[in-house]
Amino acid sequence: MTLTQNLSQLSVVIPVYNEGLHLEERVDHFITVLDAVVGSGRWEICLINNGSADNTATIIDNLSTRSPNIIGHALPNPNYGLAIRHGVIQANHAFIYIVDLDQWDDAFIQWAWRYHRSYDLIISSKRADPSINRQSRLRFMLSWGLNAALQLLFAFPGSDTHGQKLLNRESLEQILEKTKADRGQYDVELVVRTLRAGKSVIELPVPYEEMRPARNALVKKVLWNTWALSKLAWRLHSLKSQSVQLRRISRSDVENGRGFSDDIPQNPC
């Protein structure tokens, strides 16, 4: 099947790193939601084992054996950006949902799939609605600082680059090929390139609650992000910008499945 034949099917790309404790339970929930939203058998889940040192690899193997729609991949060393890029390359369908195991939001995927043909990129934001943001004060300040840096370095008009994304791979094919950043900067480069190309983007508020401690020391993370963002800004400084097409929608609209008047909801088939 070519990608153009798969417009009503969805690839889900999930990087996993030492997720053995919750992996099977979470994937079982995802399957239930995908069957209801996309349709039974009309989706695939690509689990990218991102250099895990626990029993994640065994659980992925078991899940893959249990369901042909679950596909396991493995990378030797942890690297979020490389894991996402690998998953996108290996995905079989034209629409791709990128999500971390602990970020999944039922309302986001339900809204995003309903209107998946109306936008080139649908992104989530944990900062767009403070009433559903359960970050600690320190994490909130760090997120604010990161977004301020993105505004300064890239004139970024949104409120978040990290988090869930549903993308039209055919529309973003050239952008995906040019997005080379690794680690957490992959998200930044992908979103910045998409906005500067004048693609249609919409930002959806999602709830956020810290489910696990940070894997890296915060000071180390800040220093890394500062260096990596500066490097990325230099690489993208000559990238021309077209008119930005960025929309925002409220959480209540997301939960009730409301879009803009010119959105085209998916026609069940």
C-alpha cells in the first residue's frame, strides 16, 4: 500500500526508555482508544526501545507477538530525537502520532484524528491552559524559560514544542528529511521548520502532571539546552519564513470535539 492509500490509517510512534513498569498497561489502554477512534486494525504502534536497561525489550517483544499491529524497534543508546526520527522513517501510514508513554491524552487524539485532514501538524501544549498544568513551580519556570529562549532565538509564536504531535507525513516530507537535531531539540526543529514553511498548525491544550522524576540533573539539562538551542539557531538562521498559520483552541473545545467552521472532520468509512 502506498501512503496515499493510507489516509484513514494511523501510525503511532512511541519512544520508550526503561518503561517496563507501566509499558504493557499503557499500551493496552492505547489499543482500546485507537480501536474506538481510528478503527480496529487501522492503526499500528511503533515502540522504539531507546536504549533501555530494564525489561522493556522483553515486554515489547511480548506485545509484538501478541498483536501484529504492534511493531518493536531498538536503538543501542538513549537518544530521544534519533528514536523519533527512526520511528517516523519506519512508520507505514501517512498520518503519524508522536507521543511519550506518559503524555498520552485521550481527548487530544480524539480531536486530532477527527480533524486530521485539516492541518499539517497538530501539537499539544502543557502551557496553553494553566488550570490543567500540574507542574511544580520549578518545572513551570524552566518551561517558561525554554519558551522564552525559543521566542528569542526563533521568533517562535507558540507556547510549546515538546509533547504530542499528529502530523501529515506527505505534507511535511521535505521538512522531516531536513530535521536532523537529536535529543529534545528534534521537537524544536520540526515545529520551527513547519511554521516557517507556512504549513497549517494548530495548538491544543493538554493536562500535564509529573509522573516520574527527571532523568537528568536540572542544571545539566539547562546547560545542555542552552548549548543545543544556540547551535540549532545558528543552523536555521538563514531559513526563510513564510506567513505563519498557527491556530489555538480551548481545552473545552478539545474535550467536546469542536473545531473551527472551516475544519473538515474525518468521514467514517
